[in-house]
Amino acid sequence: MRVYADSSFIVRLVTSEPESPAAVNEYRRLRRPRLFYLPLHALEVENAIYHRAFHARRAVPSRERAGVTRERDAALSRLSHLRTQAALLDVTLDMDAALDQAQGLSRSHSERLGARAIDLLHVSCALLLKSELFLSFDGRQLELARITGMQVAEISK
């Protein structure tokens, strides 16, 4: 099965956020499918890890900041492991085509669904990659994927 996960799902696979157990459980329930991993994912996922560390450092006393660094490094290590094990399948696609398709999705669905540009782009990428299943925690993004004909996983939190 061709499976596309948005960046927030992948972030939850590699970090320890409240919804991480649900992401891991769903990934295991699906028998650990290979997930498409675009340069868009690489930027968003890695930036989310660094962004999370930035905010965590600001919220804890200096004596606890080493723990933030350990968590960041552990998440980056898990991400690297998933890539090395080919659980994340490095792919590229024509981003101009993805942007064109995202604009079409915007015209057709954004006013009704309230989809953000990044949601439109992820669904467009999934469509161009002929994905059959779409994984996300974002209800609007899931609805957009469903409307376009993909199956979506209902992830219990």
C-alpha cells in the first residue's frame, strides 16, 4: 500500500509528544509501511524538532537544558534510523505540479474546509505520488484527503 504521512505525523513518530503513542500504535497497526519522505518533510520535520527544542529551552531553568538537548538529539537519531532503515522512502516530485494542484484544491475546497496552504500542498503531493492512504492528526487535512479519494486513518488519541 502507498502511504503518505504529513509532517506532523512523522514528528510524532520520532518525538515524545502527547499524541506520539497514538502515531506509533497506528504505524504498527498498519504493519510499519514505508512512508513517502519528500524534501518538504525533511524541512518540516527537522525544523519542528529544532523549534520544539527552542521553546523547551526557554521554558526550563538552565540546569535542565541538557535534557532538552538530549531529547532533540534522540528525536533526530530516531528520524535518521527511520531513514536508514528505509521506513521513510526518500522521493522527489515536481513541486510546480504539486503547487498547481494545490491551487486547484484551494479553489475547490478551502472556502468550505478552511484548509491551510501547507495542508493543500501535502494532499497534492500525496495525490501526485498516487498514495492510497493518508495519515495525519489534522482533521481538515484528513477531510481534504478523503474528498480527493484517498483512504484516511482515524487515529485515536
